[in-house]
Amino acid sequence: MMVAKSTVKEEALQKIKVTKTTASRLSEVDFDNLVFGKKYADHMLVADFDGKEWKNAQILPFQNLSVSPSNAAWHYGQAIFEGIKAYKDPQGNPMIFRPYDNYKRFNISAERMGMPEVPEWLFIGGLDLLIDLDRNWIPTGDGCSLYLRPFMIAADEFIGVRPSDTYKFAIINSPSGPYFNKPIKLLVQDKYVRAFPGGVGYAKAAGNYGGAMYPTMQARKQGYDQILWVDGYEHKYLQECGTMNVFAIIGNTAVTPDLTQGTILEGVTRASVMDVLSDMGLTVEERPVSIDEIVTAYKKGSLREVFGTGTAASVAYVEQLDYKDEHLRLDTAKYEVGAEVIRRLDAIRTGRAADTRHWNYRVGE
């Protein structure tokens, strides 16, 4: 149950110790040439779970963590994370986009991975204090943002197959430019499988990404940017891309794979895009979507657009989609739906349009 923002902030102020840096690295960053995930803001948040409660919560200068070689996370993969973005409104006030949705999903991932729940004062309150402190790190260039990475790892120094008793939670921040700076090429992967029903596909667990590395590496050798995963049984129903959910615009209908099998991440950007598409007058369908349906629509001329959505990528146009002997080529210069989605989302996230759904969390209030 979510509690009042003022109460969360008060608890965070009481429980989180703040130590400010004495030597800011802000001047080292070229904000006109940001690369995603390369630079990190002055401060970070860390906290420890001792088996019973969260303690030692503090914001301190960005630094390395000291971790034992016997740390359970290295050996058994208990590690989860989130991706969130912060922006500035026209008056320069920092805002975090839909952090409560990420907070909810973080704890869903934690439960699936046998990890403790992170309390609201630590996750939301911690984000508030941290971003308020690092507000000057939020870039304002087109397509830029402060990328926020909350994560949790097992902390037991024990080599044995069991859930860890202790954990470390942290948040780091990275001023970033666009994840993809041009339209992308996708390979529909029909050999390797990302997730099965009953697995951890719906969790934002580190292992989901680790398992995708080799197939993605092979696809990139062939000139593709990402894999479009399909189901593990029939190898034809779309799931998601490596870093994104996927949408297809067929006629005046937007279709995206449904979440009922538990194999797809419930993307926050995905949910936002569905609302925006509905506002634009399109019919939005969450349902099983086969690659055969996409190919057929392409051949009939009714496949207007394909794009991926995710916090890091935002909205990424797909210009090429290859499946076995089928080669789909899309003219992204004619993408009208995706362009309008980007325009509307950017306007809301940066405070230039009315936030009627209360997506933005205003920092420091």
C-alpha cells in the first residue's frame, strides 16, 4: 500500500544519512555529447538488509562497492534492477517519470527471486533525496535524461545453493543521451528462447539479460541491433526485444503481445504508450501476436509501423525485421504514429504538456 508522499519523504529524511561530495565531477561531462550509461552522477544511495530489516541507508559520493569473492550474487544470480528516468520541466524543476510503477515492479521481481521487499521510504524517498542532490546532472538536450538504476544483489558470503539472508540495495544515476540514435534492425530469433511460462521472464532479473547475450552477439555479427524473441513452444508468437517491448501498427490498430504467459516484462513505457495510442484514437490490442500475422500484414500493405518501447530506448523505430526467408523493410521516415507518440510522451515527461494521469513525480516538494 502506497502512503502519502510527505510521510515517505519524512521517513526517508529520518532514516537516510546524507554525505555530500566535496569534489563534484560535473565539469568533466560533455552534456552535448552524452553516451548512454558511460558517466555517473556525484552521489549514490546504498542500504543493507541484515536478514530482518533494512539499515545503514545512506547517500554518499559515487564509489566502488567492496564485495567478497564468495558473494552469493556472483555464484547464484540473485540480482534484480530497474530503469527509471528523470527530466526537468521548463522552470528547471526535476521530475521522475512514473517511479511508483517501477517501485511496484521492483518488488514483484524481488519476490520472484526470493529477495526481500524494499520499503517505500527507501526506494521512492531515496530517489527523491538523491535526485534532489544531483539535480544539476539532469541533461536537457533533445532525447536526453538522467537515467536512474536502482538494483539489489545478494550479499551473503557463502557458497551454497540457497537464498541469501542478507542483501544490498543501491541506486546510481547516469546522464545519458538516446539509447538508439537511429532506426534499428531486428532478427526474429526462432532457435534460442528467452523465457517460458513459469520462469522469470516477467521479472527484471539480471539473468534474463545474461542468457540473451550470446544469441544477441551472434545477431549483431549479422548486422542486426537486437533480437525479437518468440515463444519457446511454437517459435512464432512475439514476446519482446532484448531491451524493449514491441508494438506493430496494422491499419488503425496497435497490437502488442499480452502479458498472460508471464514471459514478458510489464514495461512502464509500454503502459504509457498504450495510453497515448488510445488518446490518439487508435484501437490498442494486447493479445497473442504471431510473426505470421506481421508478415501477412506487411505483404498486404497494412503494416504501417513497428517500434520498440522501453525506459532506456524510449520509442525505437524498426526499419528492418527478418524472419527466416522473410525480409521486411519499413520506411521509418513515414512513421506518423511513432513520431506522435514520441512527441506526446516527451512533452508530458518534461512538463510541457498537462500531466493528466499524474505520471510525473516532482522531486524536492
